[in-house]
Amino acid sequence: MKRSLLSRVWPNVTAVVLFAFFVFPVYWMFSTAFKPTGDIISEDPVWFPADVTFEHFTTATGVDHFWTYVSNSLIVTVLAVVFSLAIALAGSFALARMRFRGRRGFIVGFMLAQMAPWEVMVIAIYMIVRDASVLNSLVPLTIFYMMMILPFTILTLRSFVAAVPRELEEAAMVDGCTRVTAFRKVILPLLAPGLMSTSLFGFITAWNELPLVLVLNKDAEAQTLPLWVSSFRTAFGDDWGATMAASSLFAVPILILFVFLQRRAVSGLTAGAVKG
């Protein structure tokens, strides 16, 4: 009985400790953003602020080009995710359903691309973009962000396509559907968990990316939120309230997206890891 009780207790205790360890910095960031300046610089930490202020958010959003940074981040992130999903749907279907010479090489190539650190290629990317005369533009960012998330998207969706029985597709084609129509009406609805998980992964990856925009886009009008947050010392000095408000605003879109997609995203990641 004691061993059985212990086997039930220690996983829960471990989960609670890990939850507190990972959630506390997030709580501290958001709570500091709403604290008055006196509570922030107090020698005794204020765990639960009695007074709430929105002054720090006003300071953060009042910085020059803030809304330009927001729009730039949303544009490059959303476009990168949409383009990667469109390409990955076709690529994953080809890898899962069709047999052609070099198929295994394609799969290995995608895996190697997924493992390659993009930071070591920043200089080469800069030279390509410079020679193409498209520095300080959102187009290169969108293209390279799409390339960053494309290998994972294709490999994940390939597992979902492979898990769909061929008989469903063949039955639709017998009833008069073309291959494209059968894919759209039969296979595509079954890929929803995979689309959710890959969309979430792609959004987080593109939204948080810093090295490329740091090298490629020097003009303030072409920069994104990660670069703005990373330079908070220049923007706010020692105003930690505004800094935490800026960090909170940067984290809000990801938190909102995760809240809406968490169930399908988690099931999609786990299913994609064991199927195919």
C-alpha cells in the first residue's frame, strides 16, 4: 500500500514543482508589468500587488515605431506559416502517397534541414539578400522564416497523411472525385490536428526569431518585435516596469494562440510522433 501510494504521489509532486518552476517567471513578468514603480524597486519583493497600474503599458506602446513593429511581426509570421502550410500539404502528400526515385533522400534531407542551426547560416543569408538588393525588406524575412518551419511541417503532416487509409481516398475517386478533390474533401479534414500543431510551432518559431532580422533589417521601419524587445535597455533605460510590459505584450499573441489550439496541438504532436 505504501509503495502504491508513493507511486501515485511522486509524479504529482514532480508535476507541481515543474509547473511552479516554469510558470513563476511568466507570473513575475506579468505582475511586474502591472505594479507601480515603487513596488518594483522596493527592497522587499511584492508578490501580489495591491495597486494595479497601466502606466507601464502606455510607456511601452508609446515608443517610436511600436505599432510598426507589431504589424511587421504579424505580417511576416502569418505569411510564413500560411505559405509553409500550403507547400507542406502538397509535399507531405507526395512523400506519403507517391513512390518516386530519391524519395528517401528527400526525407533525409528534410530531417537534416530541421537539425541544421540557422544561426550559422546568417552571414551567407545576408550576402544573398545583399546581392539581391532586398535588405531592410519584409520579403526575405518571410521567405527564410517559411524555410525554417517548412521541414518540420512537411515531416509532421506526412505522418498524418500516411495514417489516413488509402481506401477512403480510392472510394472518393471511384465516386467521381479527382485526386485533388479527394484530397480536399477526404484527407484534408482529417489533418486538422496536424495543421494545428504545425501552425503553432511555426508561429512560435517565426514570432521569436531574432538573428535574421538583426542582420538583415537595420531600418526601424523594417524591424520586428523581437529586435525591439531585445533592445529594451536603449528604449527604456532602467524602467523595468515598461520593460516587463513590453515583454508581456510580446508574449500575449503566443499565449492566446496556445490557449485556443492547445488541445488539438498537443494531440497532433503526439500523434505525429507515432504514426507514419
